[in-house]
Amino acid sequence: MASGTTPLTPVSELWVSATEVTSTQYDWYPEPDSGAVGWPEAWDVVRAVKCPSCRKFVAEEDEEVENPEWQQLKDQAPDEEPDVEEFVEVEAGACANPECDRFTEEADPSDTEVAPMMNYYYKLPNHHTFGPSDARKLEGLPLCIVTFGRGQGALEDEQALALTGGGMDLSWEICEAFMRLGFLPPAAFARVPAMAGKPRGPVDLWVLEGVERTGEVIRTQGERLIAFPDEMLTSAPRYRVIGDSDARAKESTLYGVGHGAYDKPEWTVPPTLTQDEARAKAIELNREYAEQDQ
Ligand SMILES: [Zn+2]
């Protein structure tokens, strides 16, 4: 599948905030008599508008484009100043392609045929609002950006990605779409299938690099979670190890933090204990206290 033409963001610069995104079921086209609102009140697509004639993206903002006529006249008579303007003002939303027969003519955004197809969405993190320039980054991918509207409860003003095609495993495309919008791929879609000749080419390798990074992020999160109970038992609530080196640990005290509200058990770390041993002792004593509180 053809992919976007924007440069590939280095994987190290991608946000980690979409790694836990999953798919959510959503009925884009409710039955008219169901009472539920649909397009365009309930949701609308963020469109990347193209000129209907040359199929190039229209100008995103007002810009000045070199007038090809001026150049033509200058080539014919280099010593004369041509009788036309050298630059042409192109307004936002108009064709900026001087070779096109609709040059400087506005394109109708509603002619941009892109709409959700499958009854799912993939929520976009909301620390950023995605606009038409982001929609352009999805060029060639079977996904579009949707903004939810009124009557959508917690979804109102939120944005999501939605598939504009279906029928096969589109994990590669979903991962690529998230990465093109600046995120590491969601873990739920990261097991991209070996199919249709993939992996092939630099974009697929970029996606695989993103998948690897997502795996590393999840591993780090997992390691932190595994270490958490011991950390808690080392530092709270009764016995705590003071000191961050062996030398200090040997001089320090394991002490209770009740400050009068509890018995204040104190236990001086014998100088024969290392930091790790003092830590293990704190865990053991705190476990005992937790069990006694039952
Ligand atoms: Zn055009």
C-alpha cells in the first residue's frame, strides 16, 4: 500500500502516550429511526482537501506562487519586463499548482471522499489537536482522523483514528498511522502480520523499529511494577531503611514512621549487614506488621 510522503520521524522522538490504545466499537451510521445522531453532528472527518482536477493538496494557508506565465514571457523576451505579475496570490483552500487548470480556484472540502467504514475507532491521546496537516500525513493509508461532536458524552471534542477500508488485517497500517501522527505504535496492533510481501522497504522497517520501542516501554513499565511491592515494603509504613550506600546503611536505623500513633519499633542495622540485607530485613519486618494488622 502506498504510504504518506512526509518524512519519517525518528522513533526516539515518538510519544509513548498511545501504546495502550485498543479498538472501541462504535456505530458510525446509526439507523435513522434509532434516535442516535450520526454524521455530521456526532462526528466529522478531519479532511486533507485535494484539488478535484490535479488531485494535489490545496494550499494550507495563503501563499504566493510563482506565475508560470511570467516565466514564459521572460524566457521569450529576457530584456523586457513581462506584462503579468511575477507572483500569484493563492488563498488557503485553493489549488496552488500553477500547471493545473483550476490553479487558484478553491476546492470544496465536502468533495473529499473519506469516511469511517468499519465500526471501530482507535482513540487518539488528547494532549494535541489534530488538524488538516495531520490528515495529510495519512495520505495513502486506509485511516482517517475523526473528531467527535455533540451528544457524545465523554467523547465530545475527542479525536480518534478510524478505518476507511477493511477486509484484511490492517495492523501494519494502524501502527504506521499512529507513528505518522507522532506516536509509538499501540501494543494491541504491534504484532504486525507477515503478509502481502511485508516487511518490505524503509517504511515497514520504521514500523518494526517502533514496535520494538513499544515493547521496551512495556518491559520498563512491567519491571517497575514488579519492583513496586518490595519498594513499598522497604520504605513504608513501619520499618524504613535510611541510607543509600552500604556505609550509610550500616550506620542507619530501620525505624517506624508512626510517630506516637503507633508503637515506634526501632531496629538498628547491625554493621555486618549490607544495604541489600538491610532492605530485605525491612521487607520482612513490614510483611510481619502487615499480617498482624489483619
Ligand atoms: Zn489543481
